[in-house]
Amino acid sequence: MILRTYGTTIQSVELNFDSKALNEIGFRRDRQTSIPVEEFEAGWETVEEREFAPRHEGSVQDETEQELLRAMETPIRAWLEELEEGEALLVLNDDRDYPKTRHSSKVVVERGENRLHFTAWVEPPLRLARVRKAG
């Protein structure tokens, strides 16, 4: 389960990484769990924190972005599989430091022809914490 803060509650969410969306690194509320922030802070503890900030390069912009998002989603899903009973992942980023995909392009010469080469990265990193019920 992944949790994210929305106002005064922490709610369960699903990954929603989409290279064609306005906000490529997104989460969709699944309405399975909702915990008041005060109750969460009093009853849960952080076990571990990780940052996800992949970088990918390619010759097609959308494919480069898709691969970037896949490179971020894959280890998160693997981490979810490692969670024990009573544990969850908590999104630590808030609206002030929310991760976004960034892009740059440059012209490279391949076999005598000018081609665009794209680089995509995440900035700032997506920060997640492995949390569990205290006790």
C-alpha cells in the first residue's frame, strides 16, 4: 500500500505515472484507507527512506520519458512487494517539492545527419518512506 497526505488526512493511493499526462508523476486515490494525520503521526514509525531520481536518454522524446517513468516505477513496485504485514510506503514530497520530469535536447550528428537527442530526468527526487504501525 502507498500512502500520501491530502490536507488533514493520509490516504491510500496507486501509482499513476503517465508520460502523456500534465503531471507525469502522479498518484490516484483509491479510497481504501484514510487516516487523520495526527493519528498517523502518533501510531506509525519510519523504517527506511529512499529517493527515486532516474535519468534516461533517447532519440524519441515520449519514449525517453516513458522509459524514465518505467525506471522509476519498477523499483517502487519491487519495494512494495518487500513490505511486511502492517507496513506501507509513504510519499514524503509535498506541493513545495513535488517531483517533476525535466527535459533537455541537443542536436547530434549520426551518419552525417542531424538528429535530436533527448535527456529526461526527475527533479526533485521522489522521496518515499517505508513506514509501519508502531508497537
